[in-house]
Amino acid sequence: MLLKSILVIITISYPFIVYFGLNRFEPSVVLYFLVVLLALRWRIEKQSSMRKVLIFSALAILVIAYFIGDLEGLKMYPVTVNLAMLILFSSSLYAKQSIVEKLARLKEPDLPPEAVAYTRKVTQVWCAFFAINGSIAFFTALWTSNETWLFYNGFLAYILIGTLVSGEWLIRYRVKRRL
């Protein structure tokens, strides 16, 4: 549990590690660090869908780094994570249960039809978020300064995620009261 917590904190701190690491090390050293980090996260992660996100992200970064360059590959990590999450969430819309419905059923196994419809809408909102957030991360990786990339991907993106989670929680509370 302690190792998992440390790895999550390091993963969240990734933009800072890249930004400050590039000022002290060659990009390939920081890239190897990322691969080791993702491999450790993959090894301890129990949930198969999260394992898929991690392995997709690691492979995408390695390919980008190989063909385009180490620096761009390192800055593409937030892009690949958003893309992987977009694929995961959007593909669940074609399954019997959306990913948000599966998560909701962990707490409340007998969801009414109105709640199931709501979870589908929430899944769609997250899909839109991942598409927009990933696009902005892509833009900052290729066409802005390292400082702008760090500000967006290491700070603003987390604020946006927190805002979406909080907003959805408030809306869900209101929806549940009406049901």
C-alpha cells in the first residue's frame, strides 16, 4: 500500500519531475525513469483497465520518443494518458455498462434506470473532458514553453479535474434527491 501511494504521488508529480529533471539530466535519463515508474505501477495495479492505460501510455511515449525525440516524448505523457482514458471511457459506452455505471454499482448495486442514464451522461462528459484536456496537453507539449507546459499539465489540468469531480458530485447529489 505504501509503495502504491508513493508511486501515485510520483505519477501526479510527473510534470514537475520532467521539468526539473530536464534541467539536470539528459532527456533519455528522465525517459528511462518514466518507463521504470510505469512498469512499477503496472506491476502493482490490480485493475485490468488501469493496467491497459498504463501500458498504452508507456508504449506510446517510447514510440514518440524514438521517432520524434526524447523531450517531446516526455512531454507527451499527459497526452497519452488522456487518450488512453478517452479510449477506455468511450469504449465503455458501447458495452452493457459504462465505466461510470460500473463504479456507481460498487456502492449501489441496484441502480434505477434513471441513475443508469445519468451514469451514461457522466461517462460522455468525461469523454469530452479527456478529449479537450488531451488536446490542450498536446498543444502545450509541441508549441509552448516548458514553463507553460508545466503550468497546464502540472497545475491547471488537476484543478480542472477537481472542478469536474466536485461539480459532478454536487449534481449527482441533486439528482439522487429527485429520484
